Amino acid sequence: MEKRTHQESSLYLDTVDRSKLDFDFEKVCSVSLSPTNVYCCLVCGRYFQGRGKSSHAYFHSINDDHHVFLNMETYEVYVLPEGYKETSRDLDDIKSVANPVYEESQINRLDVDKTSYTLTNKVYRPGYIGINNIKHSDYANVVVQLLSHTKPLRNYLLLHPKSESAIVSALSQISRRIWNPRAFKNHVSPHELVNLAEKLSQGKFSANFQADPCQFLVWLLVQTHLGLGGSSKPGSSLIHHIFQGKLNKTTEKLSEREVSGKSVFDVKSSKTTCIPFLLLTLDLPAESVFKDGDNDTTLEHVPLTRLLKKYDGVTCEELAGERNTYQIVSLPKYLILHYKRFSTLPDGTKEYNGTIVNFPLKGLDMAPYTKGLEGKYNLITNITCEGGDKKEKEWSVQMRDGGRKTWVDVRDLVVSDVTELGQDSLYLKEVYIQVWKRVN
């Protein structure tokens, strides 16, 4: 390759327009729609295939007088139509936005209280930025935020940008951009991840309609588990090491007989099965509404400890002809709790339960619900729902900011400190999914 002088090499660099660049979209040629050998024009931000003399990028460079292109696989810069590689360090900031790369020394400093600045000098905190709601993708946005703030998974995704699994690569890409301290803007878009999810789920998850965040979370955990080489064997992937616990389910088959005019149930058989889990579902009591002296209505509040009794090995779940009890026998490093707010009535209609759950922020003791285990947890992520009884729900996520020792509320592109919203915003929202970190 012919060596260029500094003056020749930098000939077109002043035409690069950083404000036009957006690397969140799928990397497909704007002409052929091919995802193969794609280059980004650093002047207008459009994607084109190839750089040979018959390629779309080559013709774009001649017809539009745009000359600087970034290869979206190697992240090397080329000047067209001349065809030489541009090695100027002046473009390193663009490369760090297109493909953020982290070293372990950087990972250890991510949770330190520090701020960064966008291309337009807006202040933002890496890791605590908004995700654009494309049509109806907010259900996926809150799950992405949740996973990108689970430290062991986050660290793996930041340090491993390439994977044979498309879903792991997509999750790594958006996580690396969420935590990028050199970003051009203070938000990201989930286009690539959501479009890939729509393809892999055969349309179950899409940006075209709102889906259930819990269902999406379970699907994404399973896909990531498989993408990381996991199998049906417990503990076979990083996902299992982080989130998997175990519980014993005891099922008693019952027979009914009448004694003195009353029904008595005898245990015919009993079977205990050990079941691995990635999350625990908590059943809410029937929704109750109270009125105070001013005739204002309030929803019932229930403590989290009451809901967790489902797993104490004593509380029974009665079904037709059988009785089930559950007890946790192995606690995960990170505990996911799902509050069952949606149910289907016999006539097929959907019902929403808006009961408010009271919970601590620190020191959740799981010992009463386990078989001889000790385990205390601190809350790190909180997904909430508003307008649950409406067709269009509003999903938001609250995350513990360890650097500042406070909470951040994110709804789509709106990022707010909980201290500004009021501490009640943590407790009075209708919590749907939580992640708790084990501290002992």
C-alpha cells in the first residue's frame, strides 16, 4: 500500500460530520440492503456496501463527493475513490463510538462517580442514559437496562464484544454503548437488538407492539444462556452462575372423603422435585381499594415478606386434587423477583392487579424461605408499570447508582434522579420486576 504524507492523508478529514453519525441502526447497505462488507460514510452517515470500483460506496464517493468511509467490521477508515487507508488518530473518537472497547482496568472504574459530555456538551453519566422507544420497544428497553446493570453480566458483555451468538453480540453492543464514556449523545437506540429478537422469536417480540417485559426477560436470558454455550445442565453458563437458584416443589395427591358431613382430604402420595429457577414469581393478593375520610381511594399495600411466604415450605398452593408447597434450597448471587400483576380470567379477558408492594432497599433476609440457608440481599434494579389496566402501559426502570449512592429513574429518554422526583417514587410505583444482589 502506498504510503501517504500527513497532508495527503488528512485531505478529506475536515468533511467528516460527527453530528450525522448514528451507529445504533442495523448495518445494511442503503442501496442493496445487504449486511455484508458494509461501510459507513463519515460525511453523511449512510451505509454502503464494498469499496471496490463497482461498489455502492465507490459510486457514492464520486457522485456525492463524500470520501471518508468506516468499515463496520474492522473499524478501519478508507478514503474513496482513491482507496487508501486513513490512519489519522483524529478519527479515534468516532471508532470508540462505533465500537466501544474496554479493558479490565476501565471496568473497575465504571462505578466511580464521574460524568461525561456529549458532542453538544450535554452532561451525562455513563451507564445511566436513556434508550429510545421505537414505536413500542419500551418493554425491551427496561430489560436491557436491567441486564446492563447486573455487574457480572455487564462486565462480561463489555469485555467480549464478539461472539458466535448473534443475540450475545447484540446485547454486548448495546451494553457497551450504554456505558461508553466517549459517546456523541446521551441515549442509545435498541434497533439492532429488537429487530434480531423479532427474527429469532418468530415475531413474538417486536417494536411494532408492546410485549410483557417478564416474558422478554426470560426469553433473553435463555437465548443468552444458549449463546454462551449453556445447556440443560445446571450451572452450565454465566447466566446460571449469576441468576440460577434451586427450590424443592412438594406435590401431594389428595383424596376426598366425607366425615360427619364434612369433606376431609387424605394424602394419597407425595413427591418432592428439585427445580432450578432463574426468577421467582410472587402472587399478589386480590386487589383491595380503601377510602379515607375525604373519600379518596387508596390501593392495598402488602409487605414483600408476606408474598415470599409462598416459598417457605409450609404455605400451601391448593389445586384440584393436589397440594403444592415450595422451599428454596439454593440461593443465587442475583435474585430476580417477578410480581404477577397480569392474569387471564375464564372469559379470556386480561386483568391487572395494581396492589402496592412495600419492600426494603437493603437487607432483604431470605433465610425464612430457605432450607437452612442464610442470605441477605440489596435491591439494585426495579422495573415498574404505570397504566397497567390500559392497553398502552408505561414501563420505567429505577437503578441504584453505586458511585453516588443514589437512585436513577429512566423512562425511555427521560433520566431523573429519584431525589428530584421524591423518594416515594421508589415505593409507590407498581413494581413488576426486581433484581437483588446477594451481600452475604
